[in-house]
Amino acid sequence: MIAYLERFVPENDTDPIQQEDASDSRHDTRSPTLPDSLGIHGSSVESGPAAAAFASRDFGGMVSVRPLALIRPTGPEDIARTVRAASISAYLTVAARGNGHSINGQAMAHMGLVIDMRCLDPGFFELAPGGPSVPPSVVVSGGALWEDVLSRCLEHGLSPRSFTDYLGLTVGGTLSNAGVSGQAFRYGPQTSNVTELEVVTGKGTVSLCSEDENSELFLGALGGLGQFGIITKAKILLQPAPDMVRWIRLVYTEFAEFTRDAEWLITHPDGHSFSYVEGFVFVNSDDPANGWPTVPLRPDQAFEPARLLPTAGSVLYCLELALNYGSGDLPSTVNSVVERMIGGLGFVEGLEFHADVDYSEFLLRVKRVEQHAKATGIWEAPHPWLNLFVSKSSIVDFDRTVFKGILREGIGGPMLVYPMLRSRWDSRTSVVLPDSGDIFYIVALLRFSQPYPECAPVERQIAQNNEIIHVCNKNGLDYKFYLPHYKSQEDWKRHFGDKWTKFVERKSRFDPMAILAPGQKIFSRSS
Ligand code: FAD
């Protein structure tokens, strides 16, 4: 069997990830005997060009790595068998592919086995209603999309507590990173809102884990970049779902006032603040992709630049807030709660926008962006995104050098910047945060532009990202990559800092042959 598999594996596999041409058909091997050789009978195993093209592509659109085969599992046992089959070979690796929304090939496996997690028990939904002192929760498949989890929960009047901005991502994919949005200041990232996991380890065993049982596997897998196991099920904390959301945008000219207000809002006691706090930077111009037109929430609202002081700079800031409420709440009650909370804030008078929308419409807001971007070809273009966590102590410097300097003309997409609280994150998980202080900011540079030659070539956008990192390093800013991407173990070691030793220990315990998630390029496969 293994001799059969190794027929497809290149002899020199020491640098397993390479740029490859997805149309290269030299390795096309549609073979009816591949499933038999893997010992996987319930699921489909595909090695033809369509499967290879699917598994060698991601949202970033900059890396293409050809797999040996794509596995569509019917249950966790198929995944466990796949990992065990790979472990007998000297070279094979296994990558779980969530919805392929990584940027740098993290869910790919060069001549390895890619598991399409979307096929795994997509409808699995086991609700636990909760009790007086126990919050409700639901067990879902690791391959489920958050948008599907949300819609099933809403049928029961319930909702997850912590989200990502975009819900076309898988549960296992975001839990392997962190999963953040404007709710994280209150509930922490998605990794802080899961109480139990079912995981297939790199040894090919199916294990249940939680804080009390197999806690090292549980904590390691959360934010673990897929290094310790493939998450096949997750138990997610829920809360009663609100009906409506008051969605608000407030414009600032001064970064100091923007950060002061954002930090004040996220440190307010629960129940006395908004349900969601985010923010973004935009260009002080009428540029439709980067400037004033990106701020209003409804077509009948207009941004009036005359409201800005003449001293306003090249970039402006927008605080984005949301207040959840019930359909039985009177508009006057909602108005007075909002007024009380924003009354003392320092935004520009008259540059305040709001809209009342359905709870699910609010949570699915980026789906409309997706539909538009798909219609215009922007969704399929390369996305050299950069995501950073920057400590409060460095964010003013970051604003001065990056937002007001390098990015003063925008990036052709959102430039998010909003604060979160370290105390809402569990330091025992694998997630890495900046070194200092309780408050830190996420900076997300979400480049959406037409492919070259209509817009800057992707190389220029990558060079700009590199320049930003260079400036951060030169100025000694306290930051970490979110959704990190490195090529050498030295860089990974630096990234993890004092968490590296623990990370390596967990790897040798749960995936000693480094079979899993080779696209992260942290460890090399050993036999
Ligand atoms: P993939 O990209 O397929 O996989 C990511 C990594 O996790 C890979 O290494 C893969 O091997 C591994 N993996 C996948 N599934 C599993 C599993 N079940 N078990 C173990 N390992 C697994 N992130 C945020 O935090 N907040 C946001 O608001 C946000 N918005 C986004 C909007 C868009 C349009 C996009 C494209 C991405 C956004 N992200 C956001 C980033 C997102 O969290 C990552 O892309 C993440 O990787 C999830 O995507 P995925 O489910 O497609 O996983």
C-alpha cells in the first residue's frame, strides 16, 4: 500500500511547499485503487485535475501547491484512517481544508492529502438548552460554516456569542487561529467560547478534550494552526439571540480621540456598553473605495465633508458600534440608551450614521460584500492581506508611521483597527498576543482590488506589507502577526516567544511525525 502511495511522492520532499502551476497535469492520477490503498471506504478520494485545482487554491490567491489527493470524509474515523495511512509513509502529510480562506497556502499540502472539512457531518447539530447556571451550547462539525451554525441556532432563538466579521469560514478553521470580531472585547475570541472539542490527532486517534479532560490537547488545538489535531467537532457557547441591532458609525479626525473613546467603551462594565465595538481608518477624500463614500450605512445617507475641520489630516477614523435589542423594545428606549452611551464621545458633530437592521442581517453584512466582489471579479483576484495585533503602547506610533504615512492613500479595501482586552483571552491556548498591557489592537489590512493591470500588481502590495513590517521592527513596536505566515522555524520561534517550548512539546506529543497542517511551514515531516 505505502509503496503505491509513494509512487506519487517526489523523492526530495525536504521543502514540501513550492509554487506550482495548478494546470500542470504531470501528476494527474485518477486511480480507482487510491481509496483502497488508503483504506478509506466510506469517503471519496479524488486525485484528478478538478480535485487538485480545488485543493491547491485559497482566498489569498498567491500560492498554489499541488496535493496528491483530496479526501471527502464522511466521519472522523475517515480522517483518523487517513492520518494513520499517512503515518506509515515516509513523506505523506495531511492538511485539513476548512473553506480555504487562508491567504498564504496554510491549508495546502504539497503532494499530501487534503481533507475537505466541509464534507464532514455538515448537518450535525446537537443542542444543549442549558439551565439556571449553565449557558446553552451546541455541538457542531469542525467543517461547518459559521453562517450555517448561526442560522440553525436562530431557529431556536439562540446565537453564538463571539463571531468573525465574515461567516463563510469554518468552525475548525477559525478555532485554529482565534476568530475575532467586534464582540471579542466582551466575550473574547471564538477560542474563548468553546468548551469541548473532538480532535483527530497526528497519531490518528479520535480524542475528546476539554479544560478538564485531555486539557493539553484542548488548549493546544485552540489557536494551534492545525498543528496538534484536526477539529472534527466543537461545543460552542450560546446566548439568547436578540432580534435587532442598532448599527452606528461615528467619524473622528484625531486618532487620540478615536482610541480614547474606543478604549472607554470596551472597558465599560457588561450591560452598560455596546454589543459590538470595531473601528476603521479611511482616506480623507471622495475616493469611492477608500474615502468618505465607504462610511454611510444606507444609500439615503451622505458624508458631508464640510463638517470636518480644515485641520483634518490625510486619513480619518470611524468607530463602528452595534447595540442589540429586542423587537419589543420601544425606539425611544433604544434611542435613549444609545444617546447615554455616545453622548460624551468626541466624534465630529454631524458625522454620525446609524441603521436599524435584523440581527442576522448585521452578522451577515460581509456576505453582501462577497456577492458584490464576486460579481466584479475582485473576490477571485489575489488578496495579500496583513493582520496584526499591536499593543496599546505601540498603536500611536503605528498610526503615525503606517496609517498616516505608508497607507495614507488607502489599500482599496477596509483598514480595520479596534481594541480588545487580553483578559478575555486564555493565555494557556496556542494563540500569541503582543507582550505588553491588557489592551491591544487588531489591525487588519483587507486589500480588495481588481487584478493587475487595473490595479497595482500584487508584488507591489506585498512589498508595501513588507515595508510596514520593516517599519514596525525598526521602531521597536510591540506587535504579533495574526493568521501568521513564516517560512523558517527561526521566525516561528521568534513569533511564539516564550510559548515556543510548549508549542514544540505539544507537537511532539500529539503529532510527533509532523503529519498535520504542513502548509503552515512550522515543522518538517519526519519518519
Ligand atoms: P482554512 O483557511 O481552510 O484553514 C486554516 C488553517 O486551519 C489551515 O492550516 C488548516 O489546515 C487548518 N484547519 C482548517 N480546518 C481545521 C480543522 N477543522 N481542524 C484543525 N485545523 C484546521 N478571521 C477573523 O478572526 N476575524 C474575521 O473577521 C475574519 N474575516 C475574514 C473575512 C474573509 C473574507 C476572509 C477570507 C478571512 C477572514 N478571517 C477572519 C480569517 C479566517 O479566520 C481564516 O481564514 C481562517 O483560516 C478560517 O478560514 P477557513 O475556515 O477557510 O480555514
